[in-house]
Amino acid sequence: MKKASTDTASLAVFAISLALAITANAKLVAWFPLDEAEDDVELEVAETISNRGDSFTIGYDPKFPESSFVTRGHPSARANLGTSYLINKGGGLELGDNVAVQPTDKFTISFWFQPLTLDAFDRFMETQVTNTNAQDGIRIDMGSGNRVRVLIRDGGEANSQFNHPITLKNDGTWYFFAFRYGSEGIDNAPFQLTVVEASDAPVDEFAITEATGGPAALNTGPISSPHAVCTLIGVENTGGTGGNNLHAAFDELAFYNNSDGNGVLTDEQLANVYNFGPSGVQLISDFSSDIASVSPESPATLSWEVIGTIDSLELDDGEGNVTDLVPLTDAGKGSLEVTPGETTNYKLRATGDEAVNVLTLKILAGTAPEIGSFTASVEVVKSGEFLDLSWIVTGADTLTMDSGAADVTGMTSISAAPTETTTYTLSATNGFGTTSADVLVTVISGPVPAHLYVASHPDNNDNTWVDGVANKNLGVNGAILKTSLLEPSPNTNITSTYVSDGGLAGATAGSFQFPEFTAEIWLRAGKDLGADHEVVFESGGGQNGIAAMITQSGFRFIGSIGDERTLDLELPMGGLVLDGFVRLVFSNDANTDAFEVSIRDTFGNTKTASETADVLIGGNGAVVFAYGSSGLGGDNNLGGRTEAADVNPEGLTGFAGEIAILNIYDSILSSGDIQLAFDAVATAVGTPPPAFAIREIVRDANAGTLTLTWDSVSRSTYGAQFSTDLEEWFDFAGPFTATGEQTTEIINVPKPPEFFVRVGVQQ
């Protein structure tokens, strides 16, 4: 890697490597390692670099106050990537408009990032201006706020775009990202986004394939050069004053392009970029120590093995001591004795031609072992099914699982088949102490959801509702996590909920797109249900989607396919006790056009309904507590194109209440599975409501009124009927929503001098 000189006044803002051939057809034409420390950079100084005969300028625009908004030397995702830049909102990088950083067709762009704030449309990279399609450029941003989106324009009247389905986390997690574009098609996939959650383990091409998605077809072709604006990193305009500026750590930005061939990396090549850095070439095959933990100033022997042509090989102890290892290397192998006085990260750096590898090895000095990670392959499992437990430990002489029950020394994983919810404890011991870590595996007797959201998950917060099964967390905006219930729930094991007052609050994720789809939601409605349709859940908006809503009179479900409403089902809630949690289950089978819904409270009351409807799930994202299609207060595309006043559900708004559990299944649950899922949450059947009776009737003939008092169940809905012969009954008052154990209403009476009255729950 060609590094800029640091001993002259013209210090480079970036180091950049150019024209490195990963293969004959995919060139690394620009590489920004972002490894400089703060004192290695003189601000507002740019460097002119030759790139295959072309010259272009890279550097900061002086309008960016870099010292306040960019922190250099931030830790990176992996040991072999050096350090990164931490970009705060308002700071960014301006790379100019050279073709190397403004590719037009058959190219790959890759980088690593660590999101700290998840805000919609915040820019990773921008070469466009405004939202007009009649321009050229690339926009890489946060999409809806918790996913990576890429949008391409080619100067025509259309664009191509895609949101990667992985939901991002802002808990310190790093991600590797790549965008591959070729308008003539890449194995019938011309627009590919890859997002991989970083770990210390290498990946293979199959992991890259699994982490890649994109649209089936393009609306665009090659992009004209130059793009609409210069290439910007971390900001949406050259002044850094826009509202969509990035707050994230950023590292190893690389552009692959070859106008004479194909700049699109294969999955295998992209795996090598992940494993070895943008050069994609392995130089170091082994770096190890004969001992991982020593007493201070005691010796340990480091060993290494390198492959290929090595130009330099250095060992850095992080204290300013750098050792040239080339003289100590014979036939690619070598060793060196070190005596760390304290815990030390030894960095081995190899260069060869334009390739760079850096590996880090930690040796503990006088401290207990470190458990870098301890994870389960799945966090939720069906009783008796196998899972893998794996760990990364430094400096342990012995390892035990479950407080000494099993010796796992020398192992990095085991298999287990729990039959009940289990906390596994890994204990690592050396001569200086013991370190432990826990993993909770939840065992369920019923079906395992494809996505499981339980408000009591220990990693939840007001920004993120963690998916307990897969990497599809809900990004929370406005709803509040309550770890203590607002009101007791004596008939369930629910201990935590997300609470919303309605309006704009919600929790969003990528779309759920299962032909066989079942949703299970445990909710408790607010006290002020009215005629407005409060949206509990929706996935897909008005294109291909479904929505579940609640009003004072019942639940309503609307669904669509191809922008047309094909489902509109209402289920009255009469007879349900809403003071406690109720369980809502609805399923849609796109293969048989069958839609079914079941609502059950914890007092033994159940309501069911079904309808034949041609509905598809997904297309746009999913939202809990509200809806995402065009936003609240805008053009509300829900259950078909509902902009017209006569199509919209009345008073469409967000759900005001509590949601404790959202389970998404990629199958149609059987009645037995639905019962098992209910029994897993409902710990008891509540005390039945009091026996129904009219307690008092007072008629005022002069006023023409009748005052009725009857036993009631809070928030149940009632209606009054009259008859003159006890055979034919007529509605004449209601609905009335009860607020307590007795309800009194003054009713205008009909004209017959003698008649019979009855009050009942409205169904």
C-alpha cells in the first residue's frame, strides 16, 4: 500500500492505493484505508495522485470543520484493518469527481461502517443532488433509518434502488458493505447489495451469497461521467449543512472499476476483501504464540508464516517499538521471543506489491482470561433440538461449561439439545483468576417463529427491539420500553411492554415476505378507543400488504395485491375483556387465498373469522404501532391505494396502547400450534366476569327516558333492544362502552306504552 509521506509540509489527508489487480478484470482503482492518527494529518491539505494517466485531487473541503467533526484513530471492525475515522454529523470527506471515485458501469464499491445513529436517509456516499431523476449519480444511505439503501440515476426519467433487508444495530456493531453494479447483468442480478455483520471469524463465498440481495431488474443503465456532484462521504452536500449527514465510524473505502473489462467482484473475491482487506490478497497465513497468558516480564514466543512475495514484515507492540522481521524469516516462517510487561496487542504487518495484511495477537500479562465472545447458533429453539455454542477466549488454561459440569478446554464449540430454557455459563481460568460469560437459550414447546420480538429481551432499548431469532431488529421511534408494566397482568407471564400514545410512534423493520404467513401479537389497548382506526401492525403498505387495526367496536383487517384492496374483514370485539392482554393471531396463505384471524383474551373468550382473499405480504417495510406507507398525515397507502377519501379507513392513526410480543411465522399455524403458543404466555385463565343482570330500570314517562343499570365488563360494548311481544326485537340504543363493573345509561324510549327491554353485549 502506498502511504503518503508524513515528514513534509504537504501531508496527505488520506493514504490511497491505486491500480491493484485483484483479477485481470477487476481493478482496485482507489483505496482509502483511513488509518491516519490525528497527529498524522494536516487539515485542509490535499494530494494530487496519478491514476493510470489521470490526475485527481482528494482531500477535505475547507468548508468542513474537520477538527470538530472527524476523529481519526477510531478502532476498526477487525484487527487487520488498522483504525478508522469516526464521522460526526456535519463532517465528511470530499473525493472530487475523478472517474476512479465516480464509476459509471461494471463496478464495485465497498467499505466498513459502524452506525452510531440510525436516521433515515443519512448519507454514506453521495454523488447526486436533490431528488430529480434527470441527473447522474449514486446515493448510498440509511434508507428508512435502519437499513442500507442504494439509489442509482443515469440522467433518464427513472431510478433503480434497493433496501438491503438486514436491520442495522447501533450498539457498536460493525458491518461490511459492498455495492456491485453492471447494467448488462451480473448472473442475472445487475444490482447487488451485500451487508455482513462483522465478527473475528473469516467468511466464505457462500456467506457473501447469503448476505446479498437486490432488485430483479433495472430501470437504469450506465451512469454518465462526471456525476451530478463531486463524490461526498458522510454528508449530503458540499457544505456539510444538510439534515442527512452521517454519524458513524467509517473505514476501508474501496472502488473497483475497469472500463476495459469487468469491475464487478465475484462472491469469492468479495469474501477475500472481507477477510484480508481491500487488496483481497492473503500474505499472512499464521500468527500465534506458544502461550496466551504470562506473568509480567515473562517470555512468550511469537511465530508467523507468510506466503507469496513480501516486501516488508514488521512487528509493532503498540508502544512505539517496531521490529523488522524480514531477517528473522526463513522460507516464509519465523519466531521471536517477547516479554510483555502488561497485556499487549502485537500487530504483525506485511506488505507485498500493493497488498497489505495486518493481524493482531493479544498476550495477557498478569490478568485473568478474556472471553471475547460466547454465543449460541440460535437463541430460541424447540425442545430437544440441537444448537451450537461457540466462544473465543484468550489466555485460559482451562475452560468449563456450566460451572464445572463439563471440561471444554481446548475446544471452541460444543452442541447441546436443551429441553427447557437454559442459561449456559462458560468459565475460563488461568493462574490469575477466572472469567465467566452467560448465554440464554429460550426453549419453547410450540412452533419457532421466523422472527421473535419479546419486549422483555435483555438487549432491548428505546431505539431497538431485538429479533430473538434472526437479524431483523425493529427500529423503534417514539414508542417507549417499559420493563415494569403500567398495570399488572395476572393471567400472563408478560413483564415488559413497548408503549405508545399513538400518533407518529412506531417500530419498523424490513418487509416480511412469506407466502405462508402468520402473525401473533399480544397487546393491551389504551383506555380511549374511539371510532378512529388505530393501526396495530402493517407490512407492505398499499402495494402488496396487510394491516391490522382496532377501533372501539372491533378489529379490522385490510389487505391488497398490486395496489388493489382485496381484503376488508371486520371482527367485532363484543365479549372480549380488554382490561388485560389479548392475543391476536392472523394468517394469510397466498397459495390458497385463505385469510384467518383469531382473537383471544385470558378469560376464555375467543373470536374467529375467515375470508377468501388474494393478498400478498410485503414489498414495503413492516411497522408495529403505526404504518409506514407515505407516513402518518400524508397520502396513506394502506390496504390498496387509499388516498381517496372514500377509501381510507376512518380516522387512520397509530395504536395507543401496549404491545408485549410480536411473533412472525413463515407458515400457517395449526390450531394445536396456536394453542401451544397461547399457553406459553397465558399462565392462568382469569376470573370470569360477573353474572350478567339488569340491576335497575327507572322510567320517566314525562321525559320519555329510561334509565338502565346493568352489570358490565370494563371496555366491553353493549346495546339495548326493545320488544312488544318477546319474539321480535329491535335495536334502539347503543353502542355503550363500559368503564367499570356496572354501567348506567339514560335512554330515550320508544312510543309503545308497554314494552320489554333487554341489554346485551354487541357482537
